[in-house]
Amino acid sequence: MVRIVSTRPGQAVNPTQVPEAFRRFFDAPDGGGQPEPRQASGSGFVVTDDGFILTNNHVVEGAEELTVYFPDRRYFSARIIGTDPFTDVAVIKVDAPQQLPHMSFGNSDELKVGEWILAIGNPGFGSSAQLDFTVTAGIISARGRGLGLLQRDLFEDPRYGEVASRWAIEDFIQTDAVINPGNSGGPMVNLRGQVVGINSAIASSTGVYQGYGFAIPINLVRRVMEDLVEFGHVQRPRLGVTIIGVSAEDAEVYGLPS
């Protein structure tokens, strides 16, 4: 398990909106300062001994720099291999001087409601301490949850919009294991230590844990990962068909029972 720190471009501050006495704190006394980069922290886990790491797309999206921290205090720069906003999966890679220990995959199709799992990650709470490499326990509450989170994010992103947002794939595993901001991208493991999901989202009105956490099933993640590693993007076939309700006339024409 690793902690991933992403550095993104900062947002420019309009000096006319800042009182003159405070403008020096924004490095823009005359409106010519550069915005400060922003840092965010998330989680991930190594899946091959040569340094491929799985995480969430939203952990690394838009990052100019990525730094990966290991439990033994080593850290390495990382590069993005590929991202998939339609499943919120990303693959990054570090070049370590020696082979890295990595996690093994389980079979998320075999998960059962009530089964015990562990969620591992690096929860953080704003200005308070980062609780690196935290483990929480819980059970599988449900499978196949569709939350509309990815659809909403894609719909609001000008790069995608209404049509592309329909292509999002949501098949979340629901758990009551504690998941908080910073846990995103960390592994959900079964009691055999096998990864069965990627911790990705919470249902909360406060932004922190309120009883519901969600993970992407690892069987879906593996299919996405294979394409990202080989092609840099996911190759998906698309059928030009639309599903509609069957009218009484349709039923008569096609001889349907109802």
C-alpha cells in the first residue's frame, strides 16, 4: 500500500478581490504573481514487482507531479500510464531500484453480502494529521450499487458532457468499513489478503464517513488496467442501439406475450 501526493496547478488570484494590505501574501502586488501549486493526497497499491500501481483517476487527474510514499519511508516520483474517468481507475508507475512487494488479486464476483473485508488507505482531514496506512474493518453491505457519481462528474466536465456521461460504469461494492477522504485508491481486501476492490467513494452530507463506503470491484479494475498498460487508454466496443419500452403494437408485431 502507498500514499500518493499529486501536485496540480494553482488557481490564479484576482488581486482586485484582495485588500491591498494583504496582496503581498498572494505574491501578486501588481496582479502579476503566479498561483501557488496545490497538493492533494490519496492512496494506491503496487500490483507488479516492476512498479505498476493502481489508484483512482480522481487521485491523479490533472497532476503535474506525482510522488509515491511507501511504508518503509522510501518515496519515488511516478508517471501516469493511463486513466479511465468512466470507471475512475488509473495506473501509474514508479521506477524503483529493486523489485517491489505487490498485492495479489481476489475474485470480486465471489463476494457475498455479510462477508468481512478490510479497507486500507491514508485518510486525512484538512489541516489535521494525515493518518497514513490506516486499516479499518467492515462487512460487504451490498453489491452492484449505482450512485450516479461518475455520470455527474462527466456531465459537468466540458470535455465529456451529456452524451459521454452515459458511458460511465458504476458497479460499486458497498461496505460499512470506515472510508474517509484520502482513502481513495487504496485496496479493499478479503480475509485472505487478496484485493477485491479499490476504495473510491463515500455517501456523506458532511464530506467524512457517515456509515457508507464504496469500492470498485477488482474484476472490473483488472480489465481496465490491462488496456491502460497495453494501450494507454481503454478500448471499448460500442453498439449503435437504444433501449426503449415495448408498446402494445410492438408486442403484436413480434409476437411477444406481454
